[in-house]
Amino acid sequence: MNKAIVLGATGGSGQVIVSELLNRGIEVIAFGRSQRKLNALMEEHDHNPNLTYKLGDIFDHQTIIEAAKEAEIIFQCANVKYQEMKDKLLLLGESVMKAADSLGKKIVIVDGIYVYGRQVAKGDESHPHYPHTKKGKTRVEFEQLIFSPEWKRAKALIVRLPDYYGPTSQNSYLQPTLEGIAANKPSIFIGNLKTPREYVYLPDAAKMIVNIAEREDSYGENWNVPGAGLISGKEIIHIARQITGSQKPIIPLTKSAIRFIGLFDLFMREIVEIMYLTKEGFILSGEKYEKRIGPIPKTAFKKGLEETLAILMRKE
């Protein structure tokens, strides 16, 4: 791969994939709708000559076609808001696949684990899809769209991430907790503090995603992108407090509390139905990645949190 385009390049996963591609000497086209955010991305990379950008609308496949003509691989990192998923996710999928198919390109779709529904096991890529939420069912439809036989020329793959954290993270469950600790302010933790959960460090995820994308035999498949293991909210907070010195209170939010907040906040209203992810220990198996690609990057939680909190504290 000599040149790639990243759709949603200024988002959490988009930014780390841009960085990983540049670190490998690959030319990158950053695609987004915000001139301000794209300019900030260019500055973040010191106007690296291998990085250019294109303004466009992810829902307009013609703008993607124009931007992606010279790219070998399309990385689809754009997303829709929780409260807009039912109405907009399939439109997004159709737009990016139309563009990839028109150009005959490879396309890497970054997605989550809602398709599996309520599970308490370690799941590989063939794990049954039993979604019990509206979002999960929509994500199953999205997967079916991506792998539809309608697309004759595009080659697609889907990478699935658990919840994540990292310097570029924006909308993860951990974000309000880490932002509060970094600012030395009282904050919240979404879910049960005692439940061990899986988190992937975004720079690790980016390495795995690009490794998967570079292999010709990866396409037409789902791929898990697992984290470095399980850790509870209590342990995360303990490590974060050691790093920052902050001792401000952190309030765990139960499903009932979030349901109440949701009366006044659309985002939190949508969080209610996926709260099962915060109390059930579903783990992504990395066996397929290890067998076909190699060792899984596993940044220790302490190191990942140090790097994340350092960035967040600088923003304050």
C-alpha cells in the first residue's frame, strides 16, 4: 500500500489510523466535513508532505469517489451519533460502498461489537449474532449491506473493536471519567466499577487494523481487534489517580441513573439500551489475528493511561 484515504479522519479511530499510516511512510488523504478539524489534523502532523486532505460529505458517494481516486485502500472510520444510528447508519454504509464499488477499491470498515448482543463468553469472528437492541439489529443490517453481493468490484472487510481509550478518543464510555480526572474535577463512570471489561488502546488498534488491511487474503471477512485484557473501573481510576494526583470523587452511573439523565439528554437516553456492555464480560478472541498475522500489540494499561492523560491534561 502506497496511498490510502481515511474517511472520518478527525474522529477517534480515524486520527490514529492516519498516524499509523504516516508512520509507515504511506501517503494519506484525510477526508472530513470540517475545515477547522482537518486544518488542526494537518498542524498536529506538522504539515507532513505525505498528508493531504479533502473536504466532503460521507453521505454523498460522489464526493468520496472524487477524493479516493488515487487511493489503494479506503479506511471507513466515520460514524453517526447514537441517536441517529437507526436513520443514518445504512445510508452511510450504502454511500461508502457505492464509492468503493464504483472505483473497484478495497475498503476497511471500522465497527463495534453490538452485533453480538448479550454475551458472557470469549467470541471469535464466527460467534453468533444475537442482537437484542435496536442498535445491534441495525448493525447486523449494516454488516449485511457491507458484504452484499450487490457490490461486484469492491473488496470489503470489517474490523470489530471493543470499547476503547486513547489520546484521540472522543465518544467512548471511559471518556468522561478520564477527562474529569485530567481536569481534577468530579466526574462519572458509566457502569459498574467492579466489573472487569475489555478496552483496546487506540494506537494498538490502528496497528492491527493497518496490518489486516495490507493482507490480500483479509478481505470478505470480519476481524476482531482485541484489547490487552480485562480491567475494572475501580482499577482504571486507581491507576489514573496515581498518574495525575487527582482525588476528586467519581460517581458510577447505573442504568436507572442514566435513564433519568436521558429525560434531559438525547445521548444518554440512547446509552440506556447498550448498558449491558458495561456489566457483562464479553471478550473478543484474537486467535485468528495471531494465527494469520502475528502477535497482538498490547500496551499495558498503565502506559496507555499515562499517554492518554498526558494529552488530556495538556488540553486543559
